[in-house]
Amino acid sequence: MGLATAKVAGKEYYLIISGRTGGKLESALEELRSMGIEAEAFVCDVSERSSVDELAARAAEAGRVKCVIHAAGISPGMGSGESVMKVNALGTININEAFYQVMSEGSCIVNVSSMSAYMVPEIILPKRAYKLSRIDINQFMKKMLNRVNLFPKKLRSGIAYVISKHFVAWYTKTEAVRMGAKGIRIVSVSPGIFKTHMGILESAEGEKFIKTSAIKRFGNPEEIAELFAFIASDKCRYLTGEDIICDGGVIASRMKK
């Protein structure tokens, strides 16, 4: 999704693409440059605040930061419950906090949640602990992982995923006023099942939802890339503090008539 979005946004902006693996970044960079897109790569681990601070500092050096599209994340099949929580929840906090320091009037942050945030039973969610994300990060992570560890080991990465993505949508909405004081818009998008590396890993589970959805297929990365780019543009300058579901009608198909 990130690369597909870069191909759209790169038509208008200079890009800094980021990720944990230098080799993948260089490959993406070559592809973007072959399209005439000006870009550079920066290796960053979003779960480490110092690494994210370095990324934000480099972005500020390169020019005015117009938009941050935070598409980094891992699914249940890509790591343990703890690693999923660190990348998805803590990573979102780190990106938003670091870039809040260097962004100004007319800029936008786009976070990525998931349609799974709308499927999780309320009783599973440690929502009272969410506010600790602004008070005490260590306690926040402790409370989140305590909830995850209540479940059998084989379920923990999946539980961590749905909790972390629910948190992303909550965090985005509750940050709107503070961000707005600096003229920064903040929006999250909740994708459904897409033809990405992550989507393929979780395809067996995804097929169950596709069968009953409104649009009975997986999404293409290019389809959500256009949404990310549109949200980040000045065409959406009155949109903030909201989560937008882009799932081919999976969540809508679960609603009772």
C-alpha cells in the first residue's frame, strides 16, 4: 500500500520512503525513480522512538513536511503479540508525536487502522488503558500486553492485532483537537483485505469475509492508494478526526437490517 501510494503522491511531492529493511527500500526507490519520481529512502523502525525522531528530523531538513502517511504495520502472521503491539500501536504513537514537532499549518497525518477494529468484541478491548498513551508509555504498553497475555499463546498475535488497530482509530480521533491547534489534520483509514504481502499471509481468513461482502474480491493496492493521496491533499482540508473504512463492504455486510 505504501509503495502504491508513493507512486500517486510522488507526482506532486518529493518523497521520503521509510521501512525497516534497506534492501526493500532500495528496490522501491529504483522503481519510483524509473517513473520520474523524486524520492529518497530512510531506514527506520517505527517501534523505536529515537529512530522515528531521526526520520522526522531528516524530513524537516528536506523541506516543509506536507503529509505523513503512516502505513507501517504487521499482521498476526508476521510476529508475536508483543511485536505486533510495538509496531502497530507504539509505532503509531511514535510517528504522530515525532512529526507533530515538525509539521505546521495545512499539513496532514494519515494513520492506517484495519476493518478488524470494527469486528472485535468490546469486552476484549482495554480501552481504559488507551489514555495512558499520552501519560506513561511504559504503563500503556504494559496494560496492552497484559490484556493480550490473558489469551492462549496461539491467539495472542491475533488479539494484539485487533486491539492495536482499534487503538489506532481511537488515537486518531482523540488527537484531532490537539493537532488542529497547529493546523494539522489527522485521519485514519481502515483497509479490508488487499492484494499485498500482508493480505496474502492472511488470505485464508480473508476469504471468509469476501464471500459475504458487497464487493466479492480482494482490493488492489492502487485503489486504496488513491484514497490515501486524496485524504492527504488540500481537496480534503475540512476532513479530520475520522476513520474511513475501505473494505469492499465487509463491515457493511455484517450490519443487521
